[in-house]
Amino acid sequence: MSALTTDLDLKVPVIAAPMAGGASTPALVAAASRTGGLGFLAAGYKTPQALSDQIDAVRAEGVSFGVNVFAPNPAPVDVDAHRAYARAIQVDADRYGITLADGEPVEDDDYFEDKIDLLLASPVPVVSFTFGFPTPGVIKALRAAGSLVVLTVTSEAEALLAVDAGADLLVVQSSAAGGHSGTLTPLKVPAETPIAELIAQIRHRTSVPLLAAGGLATPADVAAALRAGADAAVVGTVLLRTEESGASAPHKAALADTSRGNTVVTRAFTGRPARALRNEFIDRYDAQAPIGYPAIHHLTNPMRKAAVAQADPERMHLWAGTGYRHATEEPAGVVISRLANL
């Protein structure tokens, strides 16, 4: 913790994870930082202008914060498999009167270069990356601009690559994490290594500060990760029902639904491994879903948005980590203080 106190302005060893798609609002980021932890904006799926606006909003709060960026690491989809999947899931899109695009897959980089330009022109305290690593030139430029650079890893091998790439800190993400896995090899689902074990493995190999992520939902979980060698804990799912969260109402309701069962890792919604609450769409299509990110994300996105609008939890992505039952409806600062055992 001491090594991070100055670098990240941490007073408590709990960090609010960046959750792309709307959950990580400026209010949630600011609440985490005001509590003594640190909040992260999620640049994923935002236009550069929308990201800029959110950075300005958090800056106005006068707190330290970070921005997380999806690093380009595409898993190109097979065109025939893309079309076959589009035809298969069209029956679910028909519920909302939506015709899915079954032609050429959409392969993009989520405005990566424009977002880096923004972060160089208007530096923030911390920039983290998931899905892959940026080039050495990008890392060097961000550090020269005054930003700490954090890289996300899911294994000991990835951690060593990240250290060699010049990371100031590592987010070590276990498979228990909700939402997308940060794995560098999205064609494979990461091993189900408990976070404390993964932290201990990596701590033996490097002195770079480690931030533990994945399934951390109680004070005991956080304490165990710190004992294993983490410098701080990163939590996401446990904040999804908080007052400041931008998660949709049906997502929050599903997290509170006691009839929901275990979470599962699926590529049915985006073509990349991600952990979610089981629902009808996953049960029906997980085995058919091709590997292919971001193409499958773009294919299913209109249907998922319509499902949210109609409060249909069976056809939307209910991202959730294994500790989702501990998510509570209260202020984020209260949750973070409890996790830090204050």
C-alpha cells in the first residue's frame, strides 16, 4: 500500500474498476476517489468527445482518477460463421422488430488512436489498458505526459510480458471477474485460478505493484488479496447496484434477483470471453457463438439495447463477477469503506 500512496493518491486499498457500457459514471468515479480509493472512467465504447466530456466532469470534482482504454487486440471473425450466427439469433431480435446486420462484420479499434491523442493532449493521473498492450511508443508518451501506465494481465506469463513492456503497475484479473476477460489470447478462456493464488504467483516474479481484480466482494476477499501480495483491490460488480452506478435498471434488478443462479463465462454476446449471469440467450446460443471481437459485439448490440429498453433480462448481457450476490443498493462510498474495513 505504501508504494501506491504517493503514486495513486490512495488512502484506502480499494479501486473502483472501469466498467464499460455506462456503469462507471463520473459520479461513481468521484465517489470512489473521495472515499480514499481511486475511480476509473471506462473509455470503451465511447466516442472521444464523450470520453472528453466525462474526463472534464471528474476533473471538476477535484479528485485523482484514471481512464481505462481498450487496446487493439482483435479476434477477427470468420465471415461465414458471423452470418450463420446472425441468422440463428435473428429470432430473438425479432421480438423487438430489429433486423440484425448479417453482411460484412464490423471490425474497428474503438477510436484507439483518437483516445490516445486526447489523453496526451489532456493528461490524466492514470491510464490503464485491457485486452492488450499499446506499443512501447504509446507507453513512453503517456509516461512523459505524466500518467502512470497500468496494464491488465490474467496469468503469470502475461504479467512478465507487461513488465517488459514498461508497465508502472499491473491489474491482475482472475477469471472470477465480471464482464470481459482482459486476456491477451481471447481464443482461449483463462484458467480458473483463484485471485490470491494468481497474485502470489506473480508477486514472486516481479516487484511491480499489483492490483488484484476478480470476484472481490467482501472485506475478507480484499484482505486475502492484500495478504497474498496485492497492493490494492479492484472491485466492480459489487458497485453495480450503488446509487452512483450507471448500470441499467434491469441489470440492477437481475443482480438482486435471488432466483438467479451462478455466473458463467460466455462469448455469446460479444465473441470474447466475458462472465455474466446465466440467462436464456446464453443457454440457447453460447455453444453456437463464434469467436470474433468486436464483430459479434457489434452484431448483437442493437438487440441488447432493445432488451434493456424493454426491461428484458433474458436477451441482454448481465455482466457479473462471482461475488455478485454481495452487490448492494447504497452509496458507493459506503461499499468501498466497508471493503477497506474502515
